[in-house]
Amino acid sequence: MAFRFPRFKTQKHILLLTAVLAIFGANIFFIRERPRESFICFAGNCFWVEVARTDFQKMRGLQFRENLDQNQGMIFLFKKEGEYNFWMKDTKIPLDIIWLDGNKRVVFIKENAQPCKEGSSCPSAVSPGSAKYVLEINGGLAGQMGITPGSQAEFKNIDE
């Protein structure tokens, strides 16, 4: 017995079948691996972080964000330890900026850095010591969670 395609009585049925096949086919060809979720933890307090690796990602940072979830942040990865300046240009929410050394130990925290007002010069914040990583989280959270200079961070699913 040979297979027979069903007969479609209307153009509507043909269009529906075409759409279903197109969606199914697109899903097969465009399935991408889901990005791994990256975390930074301090004594059991974890933040889901976006990872800024490229110069563009580092330049953009958290600019223009209207809000940031309580347990969310952004980690900036640098190739070597150094002094890295951060400013709040076009940033709309207060942030704690946390510099960590190559051993993932906190070396400095700029607490509750405020958004830079339009039309004013934006001051820079820089760690007084060398850092390899910089973490940005909601303003005030570092103090609430007991994160201080010397605190040890643990990175999970962050490829350097």
C-alpha cells in the first residue's frame, strides 16, 4: 500500500500546513544551545550575572536599564589585573560596584553609586588596588549581604 498525501479542500488548509511545516523546520535549523547561567556567590548569597567580556559589552554595561532584579548583576572580566575606572553615565539605577582581584577576593566597593544626571560631568570610581573583575549589583545590596573588602567570591559557570 502506497502512502497518499491527504487532499486539502481549501487554500486555507494548505496555508496552515505550510505555516506548521515552516515553523517546525525553522526550529530544527535554528535550535541553539541555551546559554549557561552564570553566578557569583558570597557566603551562599548568589547573584545571576550577565558576563561582559568584549569591549562593547564592557562599555555598555548596565546603561539604560530601568531596573535590575534583586539577585541579578553584571560581571566585567579583564585579561589582567589593573586599575579599572567605572562611571554611571546613562545608568538609571544606583549600583554597588565591587572590584575583585585575581583570587576573586573583594578589594574595594563603591557603595550606592548614583546615576549621572544628564548634562553634568560624570565622576569616575576606581579601586585603590588592582582588580581583575568588577561586579555591579543593585545599590545597597553589598552592605545588606555583608560583602566587604576581603570577602571571597565563588564563580559558577563563568569561563574566563
